[in-house]
Amino acid sequence: MARIRSLGTTRSALVLAVLLLSGTGARAQQFVLFDATFTFTKEDADNSKPSKSHYYVRDKMLSAERPKDWTAPVDYRNGTIHIRAEVIEKPEGGAPTTWTLCYIPNKGLKAGYGCTGTQVYKEKGVYERDVKMTDFWQNDCIVWEDGIKEIHLVMKDDSGGSGHAHKRTDPEKFFPTKMRITMIQVAKGATYDPKLVPNLAVRKADADAEFLLKVIPGIDASVKIVEYAAKNASDATVKAFAEHVAKQHKGAVKIASDHAKRLKVEVASDPNKNSKEMIDKLSKLKGTDLDAAFLQWLIDIHKDTTVFDNEVKNGADADLKAFAKNSIDSGNGHLKEARELLAKVKK
């Protein structure tokens, strides 16, 4: 029962995720760079040219709608990549495997290309992660204003950059394999939305991933905001309430992250960035004005349960669905207390 209570009381943090990450509420600005389903054998790895263990995404395999300039008018260069790797077939044995994903530009600098990658996986399933475009290896070796001409997919073990699969002395643990790899480019300030990806059916497992990708960054950011209020609130009761909420949200970050790890969903989080706007607003206020603004923010984020309703209805994982349902059921306590405190503060 203690665990259920800790999950349920995180609703305010989870609702915050939607508010923090939705920006102006506009539809996500994104496009599918490619969506490739293919079988890869040892023979394919040995004979791929010009480099072994490579699967080349070229010409019509790349989206014709990809921009020439990735910096403007829509800024994809400073956005994120959503990488979805579906392992359809893989030999038994659980050999750790990954794919390096390399952008080959029309114009490069220095090394002339940059690479990110899928998660390391050991078995069949869907593996998803978000990567910042400014974080991956040699991303600054690409002239993004001139666009991308190819993507090279390189099959590897987990030993590092040179661990190409064709070099393995135990190829039967890696080949043959069947993959579906999809790369979705998401603009700066936008959030990946699988429902906006053409021809990508939103499976129940994808609904779980979407839920986690939204809520974890929001919970993380909420800790910063609530801690600020706990430190700066003028009313002792408001301060104590904020301290209580902050403690619960910290626990929720770990719980939600454990769910993500278990479900093989890699989530990027930048709590300082995602909390900056609200903290800047609070920093301009003092006394009862600050207390009231903080409490109103808590009330606002408790009103919308859409993201949780969707997980309860469409999610696949029973524990995650329980997490969402108990968050909805238990969140009314925070809402009630915040409203009562706000009424007192305004007197």
C-alpha cells in the first residue's frame, strides 16, 4: 500500500509534464527522416560496400520532405531525434547489440559526418530513446544549413566504436536479424508525438513509451519549481506543503525512471531548462503574491488528467496503468489542499 500511495500522489508532477513540454500547445513539428524494415545476414554484413556491417539508407529511402536547411525556418538542428528500434528477429543467447546511426551531410566539416545510435538490446522488442541533436558524436562536423544526403546504419556489439558485427567470431549470436528502425526529427521546443508519424501504428507498448517520455521530464522539472517555492514561500503552511510535495516528486522521479528502465524506454530530461520559465515568474514575486502564484500553478496542473486517462485506456503495462490510475485517484488530495491554502492566502 505504501508504494501505491507514493505513485498516486505524483499526479501533480505528472500533469505538469504536459504543461511544461507542450509549449504553446501547437502540434509537434516533426518529420520521419526514414522508416526502414530489413533483414540483415552475415553475408550482408561481409559484403556491404563501401564499408562492412553497414546498411545504407539512401535516395528514396530518405524522406523527400526532409528540409534542405535544418536550421530555418524550422530549427531541427537544435531539436531532438526520436529513435525507434524494433527488433523483429534476433538469434537466441542475448548477445548485446546496437546500431550506430550516422548522418552523412551534403557538406561536412572536419570528419564530415556525425553519429548517434540505438539503445543496446539483448532480445526482441521495441527500444525507443530521444537524443538531443547537439549531444551526439561529431554533430558539429555537419553543415546543417545544407542538409543530409544519406544515413548509414552500422551493426555493432557493445564493445565500442570499432565493434562491428562482421568481426565477431560468434556470428550466430548476431545473424540473421530483422529490424525496423525509424528516425523522427523533432524541432526545437517540440515534443515527439507518435500519432503524428504516418504509417506508424500506435501500439499499446508505444502508448506506454509516449506516457513515460512526457511525464518523466515533467516530474523532474516540477521538483525544481516546488523546491523553489519551499525555499521562498512566505507562509509557513505553504512552505510545509511545498516541502511535502517536493519530497513526493523526488520519489516519483525514481519510480517513473524505474518503469522506463524496465520497459526499455530511454528518456532525456533537462529539469533546469524545463522549469526555467515558471521559476523566472516566481522569482519576480514576493510574499503572498509568490505564495498565491505557486498555489495557482499547482491547482492548474491538477485539473487536466488527459495524459493519465490515455495511459489507463491505451497502455499495455499493468503496473504503468496502475501508476496512472492511482495518480488520478489520489491527486484530488493535492488539489483540495492547494485550493484551501490559496483561499487563506488571498484573505
